[in-house]
Amino acid sequence: MTTDGSSAETPQRPPWQFQPGKSGNPGGMPKGVSELRALARAHTPAAIAALVDIVTGASKPPAARVAAATALLDRGWGKPAQPVDGDGEGGPIAMVFRWEGE
């Protein structure tokens, strides 16, 4: 310690930050997760067929058809990009601070 009470050593890392050489997840992924993922992926063709049936079924409610179409497009082409800008045209984000009373 120095005379002013501060430490001359390297500052300590916050407890939420990973320490060098230590894993943030030492146990790894739970065992059941990969099994569940494999089981779900095995049903992908049937799930896609069900979504296509909903999209093409004229008797299905419009909301269900839109939801199924969105799910198919998102999986086939990815979700649309969500640009982050200030004016919707790619301009900068502006933050304006005003003190109360001005």
C-alpha cells in the first residue's frame, strides 16, 4: 500500500470478469442439451413440411399463414438486418441532453 491508502499493485479484476486461464463455464454444456438438439433436428423435414402446409393452406387463418411464412423465410434466408442509426438513412445517432429549466 502507498501512503495515500491506494494499492501500488495491479488493480483487481471485478468478480464477474473471467480470470486468465480459467473457463467461464468449467462444466461445459449440459449433456442433455446436445441430445435434445439432435432429436429436434431429426424432425426438421416434418417441421418444414408442416410450415409449408400452413403457408399454402387457403383455409388456414391469415395470421398462421404469415407466421409460418416468416418462420420459413427466417430459416432459409436469415432474419432481416436491423440497422442501428439515428435517422433511418444511415446517419449518426445523436444524443441531446438538456438541463431542466433551459
